[in-house]
Amino acid sequence: MEVVLELKDADNWIYRGEGAANLVLAYSGSFPTFVGKVLRIQKAPRIESPRNGFDSEDSHSALTNDECLLWRETEDLVSAPTREIAEQLYVQHVISPL
């Protein structure tokens, strides 16, 4: 059975909290499929623009200027083409050794 949510269904979800990457909502309605459930929604990535301190589009790094300065000694991390790869390299080169 496919469930299609509509705008009116938004009233049945209550904000429970959030972290850096996700938003958590709890269901408070009466639809049996969702009773007792929570929904974790990944936040959309921030839009990069030179005005907010992020690299311009012609840059080869997915990191901000400040992040590039911070991690300049970890060349793989600084030259990562996407944010997801940069996150994986951060875990590999920084977190795992700890």
C-alpha cells in the first residue's frame, strides 16, 4: 500500500529536535501506519556563494575557505570534489586515528 502525504498531513508531525545534518519529527495523528513513529529528515546542504564565506563555484574543493585553511595539511581532504567525499576522508584521516 502506497502512502501519499499531503500538505494537511504536516499538522500531524511534531518537531522533536535536530542536529547538524538532520531534523526529527514525531507523528501525533491517528493514521495506523505512522502511530508511534518518528521521521528523521536530512537537511538540505547550504548553498555555496562567495558572499557567505564559501568557495566560489570555480573552486576545486567542496570545503569552505576556512575549512581549507584548517585542513590544509591533509591534502586529500582539501582537494575532495564533493562534500560527501570530504566527510569520508575526514573520518578516515582525522577521526579513525583518534
